[in-house]
Amino acid sequence: MRPAVPSRFAAVLNAAAPPSAVTAGLITVVIGVSSSAAVVLAAARAAGADRAELASWMLALGVGIGATCIGLSLRYRIPVLTAWSTPGAALLATSLHGVSMGEAVGAFLLSALLIVLSGVTGWFARAMASIPVALASALLAGVLLEFGTGLFRSMHGSFGTLFPMFAAYLAARRWLPRYAVPAGLLAGVLAVTAAGDWGPGHITLTPSAPVFTAPRFDWHVLVGVGVPLYVVTMASQNLPGVAVLRGAGYEVPVSALTGWTGAVNAVLAPFGAFGINLAAITAAICAGKDAHPDPARRFVAAVWAGAGYLLVGVFGGTVGALLTAMPPPLVAGAAGIGLLGTIGGALQTALAADATREAAVVTFLATASGVTLLGVGSAFWGLLAGVGTLLVTRAGRERKAPRVTAEAEGEAAGTAGAAGLG
């Protein structure tokens, strides 16, 4: 009769921590952090963050993501995986130069509050419907273009670091696609370590400390950074995040999930949480059958992912120190290969439909140009240019269609009259 206790304990342990769910959750964290932490570093540097502020950013993001993963997954019993906004970080990296940390926090707060309003009021679907997916994808591709081209520009003078990264990424894409980005990053780390360009061994495991920054509200920054950050986060993160969960067969409480992620983001914004949202790509890992054969138990994988992100946040100082010590070519390579798939998907979506292709191209080019007008960055003007192009071209077609129809009817009436049929 004694084996009953170990058996019962094993059953409880397997229910709380099934190996497949734990593995899926931790893989999600590794992929999520390794594929885009370099972009977060670039955003923090653009805002002028020092090492303590960078650690605070990682703490706020890790705690926010961990809390929402665990809380929302347990509440709704579905694998709700959240993440920081990688496209949002890329936007910030190209838009925050010359912006003070307080003004950047003001933009973070505005974006978070807009997300809360979108969830609480049910504006999410209506707001996204007003911006064609093609234009939102073109905006995203334009924002990320610099990181994609940076991968290859940096090969000049750093070929020994970046070529092994790219080669390892391609090889993993062929045989182990889930691990392509971590494989590329590992190859880069080995290359710079072997060359003696990076020696992170002296970095110790140190807990993070929060650094509070009071928000400052400058309308140039709010319009040029805050609003595009909101649009990019909603269109390129929350929208596909919902689609992934629905595609896996889950009923998704869209407004609740959006509202809660925005609220947590708003609370943590003064500490560096620039964007907390639903995950899209990594969410598929926790929502897939490899996480657990029973769809009703896959939420456990997201809970373990949340635990992993909490750990990343608590030791954000160490993570931040590792990132700060990374040589610039390694950062450029990690960001570039981490965003290749996102850039490709965004361009495919942007150019797929004939009706919106020209407007999407205008959005993409204007955004990628980096133009700044009235102190407002190119992301806002790119979206505005694309919407304007779409309105003009559609209006022209709408005016033309009735005129052609009227002419055709007149010709038909004339022909009928001449034939004695009128």
C-alpha cells in the first residue's frame, strides 16, 4: 500500500508540471528573449538608458509578461502567452533619438492607455478595421527594414562574426526551424568569444532594481512615437496573437485580454515597460499539440513560460549587463536574424492584395525613409501617406465606375432607340 503516496505525488506533479508543457514554456522564453532582446537593447540605448535603467526595463517587462501569462492563463484556462512588443521596440530604436527618458515614458503610457481603452470599450476590432491590414504590415516592414539591412551592412568589417550567424540560422531553418534564431545567436556568441571580442565571464548574477522615471508629455513625441507604438502593437502583435489562439481552437476573450495587458503595461511604464501585448509567433508553441496532447491542459505551458519570464525580469540586471557587453556586430546580427521572418511576413501581407498594394508601397517607403516633419517621426507620416493614397485611389475608382456605367447605359439606350426598341 505504501507506493500509493509516491504515485499520488507523481500524478499531482505531472498535472502541475507535465514535461512537455514545461519544455514548451521554457523554449518559448529562450526563443522570445534570444530573438528580440537585442532590439530592446537598441530601443533602450536610443532613449539614452544607462545600465541601471536598462535593468529596470528588463525587470518591468519580465514581471509584466510573467504576471499576465500566469494570471490570464489560470483565469481563462487557455494558453495566453504575452510578450514585449518587438516591432514596438524596433520603432522606438529608430524614433527615440534625441528624446528624453521622461518623454519616452510618456509615449509608453499613452500607448498603454489607448490599448486599455481599446479593450474596455470594445474598440479593438473597430480600430483595426479602420486601418487596412496591408498598411499596418507595410508600416511594420518599413520600421524593421533598418534592422534587416543592418545584418548585411555589418558584415563589412565583421564578416567573421555575422557570416557564421547567418549560416547557422539558415542551416537551422532547414532542419530545426523552431531553433533557427537561437542557433544563429549561439554561433555569433561562439564566434566573438573565440575571437576574444567578448568575455562575459566576469558578469555576476545580480537581482534587478526598479528605476522610476516620471512621464513627461510632449505632443511631438506623443504623436510621433506614442500613437505609432499603439498602432504597431495592436496591428502586428495583438491582432495575430488573437488569430493564433483562435486558430488553435480556443474561444478568446479579446476585450479582457487586451484590457489587462494594457493596464499592466500602464502601471509598469514608468519603470521601462514600453509594450506588453499578446504574443503571436511564440504563442503557437504553447498552443500546439507538442505542449500537451490535451488542448484543455495547454494553458500550463503558458504558466511555465510566465515563470521563466519572471526569472528573466528578476535578474534583468544580469541580462542587461550581458546585452550591454555584447559587441555591436553581435547585437546587429541578433536583431537582424531575429526579425527576418517578421519582415518577410509583413511584406507578404502588405503586397498581397492588388487594391491596397500601391498604398502599402507608399507606406513602406515613407516609413523606411526616416523622414521627420514638425518633429514627428516617419512611422506616423508613413501611415498617413498610405491612408491618403488609399483614399485618393479608391475615390478615383468610385467616381470612375458610375461614369462608365452611365456612358454604357446611354450607348445601350441609343442603340436600342436606333433599332426601334426604345
